[in-house]
Amino acid sequence: MSYKNEAYEKATNEGLFITEGLPPFMRVEIERYETAIVNLTRVADAMQFPFFTDNKFAAVERAFAEEAINDMVCAVRELHEKRGIDAGLVAQTRHDVMRGLEVVG
């Protein structure tokens, strides 16, 4: 596949799709999102074919796949943020931020 989604790559590099140690339902949800993202990546890749009869339609479908991937990455990020808030892992001070905790506003 030659198509790459920046939001998914960034999230993967940040470890947002690593499910070890997560509660079972959260783990399954993230795995389902990732399965959908991989399939949408295939759609976006296929829609890059330059010789469709209707290139405008292909571009719309590719944009739809890209938007859906970005939305799912945001959903996974929000799951992690909510888990951090629920567990009290939210930065309260500047020193917390320096230790790597995220500020939730």
C-alpha cells in the first residue's frame, strides 16, 4: 500500500494502538477501530488509481475514507484521555506536564 494517513501514523508512533494492560472492553474497542482504519486505508489506497472513469467520484470516496480514519484516530485518543481522567492521570501542575502527563482542558 502506498497510501499513508498522517494522523494514524502519528497515533501509532505515540503508542495509542498498543492495547496491552488496557481494560478488556477498551482493548476490544481500540482493536476494532484499528481494523476499520486498516480497511479504510486499503480503500483510500485503491481510490488513488489514476484511471477511474469518474475521477471526481474516486476523489470523493478517498476523502471520505481519509476523514473516517481521522475521526477514528480522534476517538481512540479520546478513549485514552478519558481513561487518564478516570484514573487521575491528568496533569495538575507544570511538573506533571514535564513528567509526561497530558493537560486536559
